[in-house]
Amino acid sequence: MDKGTDAVDILEGRAYRLQFPWIGVVNRSQQDINKSVDMIAARRRERDYFANTPEYKHLAHRMGSEHLAKSLSKHLESVIKSRIPGLQSLITKTVAELETELTRLGKPIANDAGGKLYTIMEICRMFDGIYKEHLDGVRPGGEKIYHVFDNQFPVAIKRLQFDKQLSMENVRKLITEADGYQPHLIAPEQGYRRLIESCLVSIRGPAEAAVDTVHGILKELVHKAINETHELKQFPTLRVEVGNAAFESLERMRDESKKNTLKLVDMETSYLTVDFFRKLPQDVEKGGNPSHSIFDRYNDSYLRRIGTTVLAYVNMVSSTLRNSIPKSIVYCQVREAKRSLLDHFFTELGAREIRQLSKLLDEDPAVMERRTNLAKRLELYRSAQAEIDAVAWSK
């Protein structure tokens, strides 16, 4: 500054007040630079200047380049620390996003056969677990099977309209034709059997339909479980193989279920419950007037009584089948689907070579590269997170 002037009013904040105090410094002059005066000597001369100049002597403790550097450093540290919560939040959010993305992309594939087989088995178990959750009600879909048993199957049996099958004309026709050229001696037993069989055989249709409907629901749940198994999205070929294996198992279960379910119907038609008929009141007419022709010997009252008796028996049997057929379907299809849906697939996997296992784990190279890049980024962010946390705890 010029002689006779000073900057005390400015440095003390009277001329112009700043948010932070003024700090005066003495820089090297051009002559000092030309003489190559080093910075250490310049700083020493600066300290001497403020300490020995009467106008600035009282301000010497907060003047000079060294004090300026310390003040700026302290202020910078304060600003950085004030930004730490925001940085921590941003890094934590980014780490969570990277972890979510890596989870979505799946784990890296092992190189050895054992590791590949383990990966495939684990993914299959995840799919199997999700499938069971659908059947057990943890996830939606399994309730449709109950709807088949509680609504569709009983309605289908009701639509058979046994009372119309046992109309007067049908009863007369079957009763008169049952014994052929030799009329029955006491009661038209063969006629009874023909009438009962003609009604019960018609239950085969609703029984088969119930098996097929449950089969369709089980296949639908396979599609849902596959779509909900995120790990299968990573490997398209394995996804197809698991689906095909599940469908093949369901086909075998359906065939077995249909065979056993139809056996229940056939058992009822092949052997009648004799006690039902023994408890009925004995017929007084003993089968009509034997002097008449076989085609007109039965009066309407007698034929109507036969139809009523057969209808009561058929209703009793259909009520039994309405309960036993769903049990057979659950045992042969639903229970087996929960217990051994992929058992055949697991058996085949054990015999496959590493080349075949690798084909199942045919991940997209772009996905593999992205996973590697994300893993590197995640490592960097976690390292930064640890360092920032250390700074935050040291406050």
C-alpha cells in the first residue's frame, strides 16, 4: 500500500463486513521474484511485517498466508462434513440399486460340472417352492382346484338328469329287454342292473372332465411359477427345459388320475350295494301278470316304482362319487405335483455331461458383462461408503 495509508478498517470489518473475517497477506514483490526469494523466507518476512507494523500488530494472530490456508482448510472441512449426510444417503441408495440390479441379473455361473449342476438344482428348487406355494394358498391360483370340486363337478353330475334317464319309456324298454328271450322268474334283476349301469356309466364324463380341468389348472400354475422364478429368466434354455419336464410329469399324473378315477365309477357299476335293495319293501306284485306278453306285463305303477328305486340308488352312489372322485384327483395329481413334479428331470440331470449342463446355463454374454461391470462399481461405492463413514464418525 502507499505510505501513510493502511487497511485496518477493511481488515477489522468496519469498511465492509464479510461473512468470514478478512485475512490480510503480504505477497512477494516482483523484485523478490526476480531475486528468487523462496516461499519460506517470504512467509517469515510476512509474519515479521504484521508483528512489527504498529497498525497491524493487534491483528497479527489472524493475518498472513499461513492463517489464510488454515482458515480455508477448516472451512472446506466444515463444508465437506455438512455434505456427508447427503453423500451417505446418495451412496447408500446407489449401493442398494446396484445390489438389486445384481440380484435381478443373478449369480455368476460356476465353471465346473458340480457347480453348474448345483446351480441348476437350486434354481429348480426355487421354482418347485413357488409352485407349492400356489397350491398351498400362499400365492393365488390353487383355489381354482377347490372351485372345480365344489362347483363345476357337482353341477356336471346334476346336469346328467338321472330322472330323465329313468323315464317311463326307458325303464320299460330296459326292463323288458334285459332278460332276452327268457323272462325273469321273480324280479327283473338284470333290468335293475342295466338301468343302474346306464346311469352310473354317464358319470365317467364329468369325472374325466374334472381330471382334465384340474390338469389345466396345474399347467397354468407351472406357467405362473416359471414367470415368478426370477432365476429362470437368466437362462432361457433351462426355463424351457423345466417347463417341459413339469408338463410331462403332469401328463403322467393326469393319465394315472384318470385311470384311477374311472376305476371308482367302474367299481360302482360292476358291484351293487345289495343292502340298499334288501332294506326296500318287498314288491307285492312280484313283477306283474305272467300271463301277459313280456312287453306289456308291467303296469305303469310297477315301472314307476322301479324307476324310483333305481333313481334313489343312483343318487346315493353319485353322492359317494362326488366325494371320492375329488379325493382321487387330489391324491393322484395335486399331491404328486407337490411331491415329485421334477423328480424325472432331476434323475436325467445327474447323467448329463458338463457340455450339456453348460447348454442349459446359456446366459447372454451382454448380461455377463453387465454383471461384471456392476460388481466393480458396487465395490467402489462400498469402499467410498466405508471411508465416508469413517470421516463421519470422527466428527
